[in-house]
Amino acid sequence: MDAALFERRTTQPDGITDKIRIGVLSSTPDRTYIWNRHHLADKAVFLRPLPVLRKGAKRLRAEGADVVLVLAHMGFPLVDEGVQAQNELTEVAEIPEVDAVIGGHTHQRFPDGSNTCFDETGQLKGLVNGTPVVQPGAAGSDLGQIRITLKKEKDGTGWQIKKAESFLAQTRPDTIEDESVNWFAAKAHRETIAYLERPAAKIAKPMNTYFALARPSPVQALMATAKRHIIAKTVEGTGLADLPLIAAASAALTGGLDGPENFISLPAGEIKYRHIAGLNPYANQVWAVRATGARIIDWLERSAMIFNTLVEDNPDQILINPNIPGFRYDAILGLSYVIDPRELPRFDDAGRRLPERTGRNSSVTWQGQPLDPNMNFLVATTDHRAGGGGIYQPFEGGEIVVKGTAPLPEALLDYLKNPSCDEIRSARPWRLEPRMGRSAVLLSSPEAVRHLNEISDLSPQPCGLDKEGFLKIRLHL
């Protein structure tokens, strides 16, 4: 946690100058340490945020802060997060000494009129427990604003909050740009565009992520193959080269809270550095872990949580749980397996095992043989996943056998020097259980309507756009 106290001088109508003291606290989820322990070990100590924020807010108030603002890299919980919750924005707003909160992390928008955690009055004013809270979406979708009206204390020694509320100003194509910001950023903006427009590689056929949560995507296969490629080069000539090498890749670019533009479509022919940047929304490194077949089955079951449990006679049920982001869904290249979303998931929302459930993955094979739970594999993945990011079980130090190989963009560029598009296109590690007798709706980009031939065997039926702008596609599974 960081804390600071600032002074803001104001001039009253009578010409008298006053000062307002603003205390600022910042916090991030303590699980950040788990995900980044390879960077932070012996350098930082992470504590549970709420007790530290309570203590810090009291300290700032005692030091004379008139207003206490918290910058909290956390949102509202979409699911039960268990005993070590990451998203405690409501609890932060309930700290008595806190006057305003700016949230983040989950890419939610607040206030937006749809968050059901709060009554209509609080939602419209952007208040949580009477405290103004703002969470401005993702990727510049909104500008969050908190407005606080202060009144001088009767004894003239401080300020009292008279009124507080928060707003979102959604950015649109016709939003007027701030010329002063444009002037300040113009040179860096031009240089960034020039850098991203440089040619990076060539691919023989187009590929996209429009249907990546209904069937294997060549984009996911490309990312997994690039990881496997760089790890194979790294372990060549070592004892690790004797282990069978497989690779995991997430479905990060599949809509979700980032909206209907959060998909990627790569053209055939030349792709540019902006495509590479789009394929890598997170600053991940390529790592490799040693995992048993049993651990990999656990991995697959945690991935399969993203599917809603499909029931009979409900053609409008949504295929994907909207509270689970796509980056939590991994496909593992090098295996073959079947996912049955009619079955209940083996883990609850907080990642706790439910022993009475059999799970959703079946027919898991490696090289045509049933996966041996005791067999060891080398799995190419990312530092985030190896650290337990996305309700996965963290790998311990001895299980993480390759670190710091390369940033994921570098691994991808290295593979694209001599890619095998046929290998990527034919990589279909998983499939949904065939002939389930269920219909379900996949939410995708409006552009997906031009590519429905890619899933013709699922008899796709466009059903218009939802209120967020996603194309609803009914699939017959």
C-alpha cells in the first residue's frame, strides 16, 4: 500500500485563500504476490488489503486529511472468490474514513445502471454505502468522474463533505478530443503508430477468435505452438528434452467485459506489429512447468468451468459463463479431450474442488493413448498461469523448470519466422461432446456473421445483437 498527503489551494469569492488536504491511498490484491513472486521475492511483503487500508485511512485523517481517496486495483466480485478475495471494492467503500474510491482490475463499469449489487438510488449516484465509487471499464472505454462538494466547517478549521457522486463519461467515435492532451501526446502517438505499422510476418490463411469458446481456434493454436517452439529450443540438449512437451494457451480475446470489439481477426498475408500487440494483451513471459497427468486433468477441469451447465429445452441459454473471463480458459495443445458442458464443473467459483463431481473432461489422450495420471510432462505456459493466476493451483519452485525464456511477443515473432499454418490449422486438441441434444447461444463479434461457414456443422443461427452489442449465435450442439 502507498499513502500520500497533498494540499490543494482554493480561492473563495471573498478573495481569501484556503487549502484542502487530500490523502491518497493505493492498493492491489495480495494475490499479486503469488502471480509475480518470481519478480517480488525478497523485495516486497504483501498483506491483506483491507486491514492496511483501514489503518492507512485513519492515519491520513489523523494527519489532517480533509478528503481521503483510495485507488484500489480491485472491482466488485462477480462470483464467490473464497477466503482470499481479490475484489473487495464494496468493503473499501465501507471504511469510515474513506471518502471516494477509484476501482479497476475486473474491467467492469460503475456506475452504469446495471450493477445489481446496489439499489437504484445508489447506482444512479455512483454511491456504495454512501461513498462515491467509480470504475471506468477497460481500454479507455470511459472516463470516470467523482464530484465532491465541500463546505467549510463552522469553526473554520477544516472541510465537511456536503455532497458526493460519481459518473462515467463513455467514449464514442464522436467524442471531442482534448487538444491540450493531443498536443502533449502527438509525437509519442505518431511514433507508436509507425512502430505498430511495421511488417512483422506473413501467414497463409486468415484466422480469428470469433468462435474460440465453441471450438478450437487457430489463434490459440498459434500461441500454444509459439510457446512450445521456444521452450523446445531452450531445453534442447538438457534432461528436460526427454519429457513429452505440450503447451497451454488461453482464450483471452473472446469478448467478455471488454466488449464486442475484444476479438482478433488476422488477415492472410502480411501481419503487422499491431497484430502482435493485439495477440498479447498481457505482459507475460513464456515459462515451462513439470506436471503429472493428474495435475493436467485438474488444469483442464479448471478451464472447463467457463461453460455454463447446459440443460434440455432451453435454446436461449448462454454457452459461456459471463462472470469468467476468457483468459481463464486454457486449451492444451498436444492432448486430445472431450468437454461435456451438460455435466457440473468439478470446481466451484472460488476454485475449490467439489469431490462428489466427476467433472466435464473425458477421453483425455496423449499420442492416442489414455493420459497416464502418473506420467510427467513438460508444459509450456506463461508466468501468470504458473503462478496460479486465474484460480489455478500455483506451481511450486521445483515444478517451475524453465523461467524467463522470452516475453510472449518475442516467442511469437520467433516462431513466425518459419510458421507451419497447416500444423496450426490441424491443431484441434479439444471438442465439445457431440450430439448432446442441446442448443446454446454464443456471444461473439458482429463481424462473426461473415464467418459462420467455419462452424457450419453446429448449424449456427444469428439471433441479432444483445444490449452490449454482441452478436448472438444459437448453436445446435
